[in-house]
Amino acid sequence: MSGEVSETHMADETIAFVGLGIMGGPMAKNLLDAGYTVIGHNRSQEPVDEHVAAGGEAAETPKEAAERADVTIMCLPDHDVVAEVMREEDGVLAGLSEGDVVIDNSTISPMVTEELAAEVRDRGARMLDAPISGGEEGAIEASLSIMVGGDEDVLEECRPILEVMGETITYCGDNGAGQVTKACNQIVVAGTMEAVSEALVFAYKAGADLEAVVDAISGGAAGCWTLDNRAPSMIQGDFDPGFFADYQYKDLRIATDAGEAYGSPMPQTELVHEMYKSMVETGRGKDDNSGVMQVIEDLAGVEARVEDD
């Protein structure tokens, strides 16, 4: 991460950051560290206090945050919350001025994104849907992948801000295209989590050495991010969250709803969605999304773990 901007740029741009949670908090911190003035707002107070302690400013409402900023970034749980934060009386839309930019880093419905982008344009402002991938680690390390929909000229204007938070910034098309791309990302990520979980439980039931299995298949055609970054903790029973399972559940519903709207079959994604539903319904929604392995273990009647030395 370069995390650097010119002094002129720092003086000219003030950023509002709405949603200082597990992802938004570290992202706002990276912007502060890069020299931006960042006005934070969150519905609960503790994250705002942490933001102020790190050198940021606070706003009482999303409207106030947007009024004081040139660029408003949102990182919120779902499209219902995004729509409410945008449209409420003290919401972001009410605080926008002509020429302002809204960057939505949330993962929401592409159809809702298109509606909100039109409402932003009605205010004389511009909007980028820019969902993120990379989990808490990526937010902390500023190594996120950011998938951007909207006007490409607006993306180029805001690229220095995005580059402070992410490593890969990809222009995907008009408003909504960023969210479509994120849905594709989640289809692949969740399907891979499910497949790795099945493989590990199968290996355990068959009496194989789990660490050897992970090492062997990571180096072949099955090699993937999940095997490299999650499988070693999965076989230890460590499901501390980098990305909550209930967020994955929500994201998969966005994908399947969009698949329905666009007439695209998603048989595997529907099944994986049900597996994450099972996580949430068995009280595991705050586990990491790799914890879907536990649902396979429930079905198998075992816990696939390496032996302690």
C-alpha cells in the first residue's frame, strides 16, 4: 500500500465515512493515515470514538457527514440499511451538494444501486457502486479488491482515494455493474468454501492426514485462496471472523435474487445459500464464512480436526 496523497489533494478533499464496522473502521483509518480529513458516522457510538481517537472527526448524522464532505463513502451491511441511510430525513441524500461524490463500498442489490444512483444524480451529485472483497485482513492491510460501477471519469477522479483502501481497482461498467461483479465474486468464494469443507470432512472420514491433504491439493489444479488462507485454520477449528457467515448468507441471497431477476440459473449457488442459512439458524452467523465446514461436520457426525501434538 502506498497510502500517500499529495498535500494539495489532502487540502482539497474531505471524506465522510458512514459505517465504521469490521471493514469500514480499518478503511477509514487507512484514509486518516494517508492524510485525509475523515468525518466518521456510525449508528453505534464506540466505533466513532475509536475513529476520533485515531485522528478523525465525528458527525451526528449521515446528512451532517455528507454536508461537510466532498466525497461520502458508505460501508454498510445490506441494501435496506443503505437505502435507509441514504433516504432518511437526516440521510446522505439530504446532505449532498452539486458535484459531490458518493462511493458505496457496501454489497447490495444491483437493482437497488441503480435506483439510488438515479436519486444521487437528481441531487446534482455522482455515485460509484464500489463493493469490496478481501475480508477484514484486506481492509486492515489496504489490499482490498474494489469492483466499480458508474461513470469512468468519476472513478478516475476518485482513484487516489480508492487506492488508499485497496490494491486492485477494476472498472466494471455503469452503475450496478460493480454490484453484479461482487455477486459473481461471492458465488465463487462461497462455492469454494463449501467445496473445501466437503473435501476436508471427506479426508478426515477416510483417515487421511489433513495437513498433508491441504499441502498436496494447494499445489495442484485445486489451488485457491481458500486453501491457502482458510484451510489451515479450518482444520484447527478456528473460525474467528474475517468475514461473517451471516454476511455471506446475505450476499448469496443478493446473487440468487439477481439471478432470478436476470433469468440466470444458479443451482449450486442456491444450495450453498441453504448451507449458510443453516449456519445462521444454528447460531454460527458470527463465525467466519469458512465455518460452513461445521454444517458438513454436523451432517457427517464428526469434527475434522488435526491431532494435537
